Amino acid sequence: MAAIDGLASGMNTTAMINSLMAVEALPQTQLKTKLASNQSMINALQGLNTRLTMLQGTAGAAAKPGALNLFTATTSAPSLTATTTTSASAGSIDVTVTRLASTQVNVTAPMTVWPVDAGGAPAKLTIVDAAGKQTEIAPASTTLDDVVTAINAAAGGVAAVKVPAGDGSYRLQLTATTSGAAGAFQVYQGTAAEVTANTATDLMADPAAAVVKTAQDAEALLYAGTTAEQKIISATNTFQDLLPGVSVTATAISAAPVTVTVASDTPGITKKAEDLVKAVNDVLRFLSDNSAVTTTSTSSGASAAKGGIFTGNSSIRAVSDQLLTAVAAPINGKSPSEYGIVITRNGDFTFDKDKLTAALAADPAATTAALQEVATRVAAATKSATDPSQGSVTSLIKGRQSEVRDLGDQISDWDQRLSSRRATLQAVYTRMEVMLGSLQSQSSWLSGQLAGLTASSNQGA
């Protein structure tokens, strides 16, 4: 029923209803205020959880076994490059590369079509690998494309491609799929049985065919020219684990021994420690900013204090305390400040690169172990806060989200209740206006009747 605004009474009934509804809606308004407060807390907690999760990733990576066993490897010649893993250790060794690895490449004599056998069918091919394994191949037709397709589908350790040779003819380029001596192969026109019987045709026996590259392993010498000389073989130009955790790759034969030097990667270790401190500070400053109490002046000039969204929250305070303890607690009786991690009066940390560098130079093993201990403790502290099922911060988020859902349901119930109440008030005021209008009409009619009687009396006199 639509409201009739003061047609009879002259009152602004809509304004009156709105005022009454504002009073009626006070409980819902309080619920909405509480909902907004809870949502703000959820947003802040989620922001904290994100930072803690990032910190956990940084700390967890640094806490892994060997994660800070970082080394750099340098060589005395550009023809040799070296890489390291966390299993390396400091030291040096001389290497002389005497031969580079190569992958076998054969090309056939030029041809326009593949030959046929005695029965007129496309001739078969047989590939024999370095171990003597025979792979017999039957092309679908005498077209060279079909021959290439058949070879590549046979998994015989050879890849084929058709290469123009001029005058409409082509060569088949056959390349081993395995580098080094293990990839050596022979290719025959004929069946496997014919190869075994030595009656198949070696395609490389044709004067117009060629072995472009022979299959060979790379070779290097350690302690060259001494009684301890040691030969190292590799199917590629990379010699894996030349030293524990150290691999070298050659691009040329060595004219003289090349020195490979492995040293602790101080800048790399320092960067990981610095990243950890930065991530810790990011969390601590977020907690501090959202727990700070601010003072403002009221309109009357009085001072009023207002706490941050985390102020007074014991669970959040516990997260901060656990994180501070994880970083600042002694390690084997030594303060983390000895490794460059220094706590400040503001409740966060500074990082001293020079101090860590000096500690690494004095005792690299103990220093990296101390840094890993800090990382391990930080990872444990963040996990206790962010664990999806039992984490303190995730539990707070779930609790608030449950309360928000409940408040949303209550607000929805109030929406229905207030809508019904407004409809009732509108109906009441509308009926009042109608009744007043009816009374006014009756009053006007009676006034008219009285006026008529008065006029009649005056005429009779």
C-alpha cells in the first residue's frame, strides 16, 4: 500500500515513518557496524596471513638441508665453464681437455627415390647401434618422405631428414639421437637377416655417401703428465661431478691445463640471509602498524586514544612474540647479532652484511649452520600461525568468517522484519489520512447543512 503524504492531515507522514523506522532499525544498524568491524578484521588477518605465508616460503627454502651450501666455480680459461651444487666444497683442480664429444652424422648418396628389393617392394633398411642391436625398417613406399617417416618412427637411435642435393635429388641425413660413442650406428639397405648374413648393402660404402661426424666421447685428463694421470670420459662435453658437486663443460681442447677453483659463494649466502630478515621485518612492521595506538583531539580539545585493529589481541601478540624469539634467540650460546642479524629498539631487525661476511670468512660451516637454525625456527613459527587446519591466524580468520555469516543472516532477518514494519506503518498512516479525509468531508457537509438552516431561519423572520 503506497503512502498518502498528508493529503488530509497536512503532515509529512513519509518523514515521520522514516524517523520511526530509523529507531526500529537501531538493532540492525548495530549488527551492520559489527559486521563491518569483523570484515575489516578479516581483511587485516588475511593480509597478515599472506605475509606470513611468504615468510614461511623464504624461511623454509633457507632451512632445507644444504640450502646455504652455496659455492661459485671459476676457471682459468674461457674454453671451460663450471657449475656447482650444494654438495660442493671449496678447492681447486687442474683439467686438460684432450678431446671433445661429437654426435655421429651420416649422409647418403644423392637419390630421387628409395630403391626396391627383388620383389619390387620398397627395400628395407636396418640400423645397427653401438651395442649391436638391429632395428629393421620397412618404408611405406619408395618416396624419400616415407623413408624419413619410417626411420623417425622406428626408435632405432637415428633421426632422419631429407636434404636437397641439386638436380631434383636428395640425400638422407642420418643423425644419432644419442651423443658420444654410445650413439654410433651403421645403416644398411637390406633386412636384419641380410645384415647378419653380411649380404646387406652398407649405405656408407657408396663413394658419394659420407660420415660427416663420427661418434666419440669427450676426454679429459686430471694430473696430466704425472704418475697419477687419470682419464675421464663423457658422452657429452660436460664432465659431471669432476669434483663432488662440480661439473665442467668444455667448448675447446685445452692447450694447457685449466684450473677450476671452487669457493664459498658469500654474496649468495648473504642475499638469502638478507631476504629472510626483510621478510621477517615485513611481518613485524605490519603487526606494529596495525597494533599502534593513535591519539587524536576531539572537537572540545580533549585527547582521545584509538587502538589499531590488532591492539589487545592476544593471539596476534603471540605470533609477534614467537617470530621475535625465533630470530633473536641465541644459537649455541651466540647471539644472532654475531652473524649480522641485529634487533632494534623498534622491535624489528637490521642486517649487517659486513658482519656476516666476516663470520663466513672465519667459520663458514658454523655460520651457515647458525643461519639455517634461524631459518628453521622462523619456518616453524610461521607454520604454527598459517597451518590451514590448526594455525592461530587461520583459526582467527575462520572464526571471524563464521561470525560474519551469522551476522549476515541476522541482518537479512531484520530486513524482512523492517520491511514488514514499514508496510504496517504506511498502512496505519494511510488509513488515518483516509479517515481524516472522510471526517473533513462530513464536517464540510454538516457545515453546509447548518449554513442552510441558518439562512432559512433568517428568511422566515
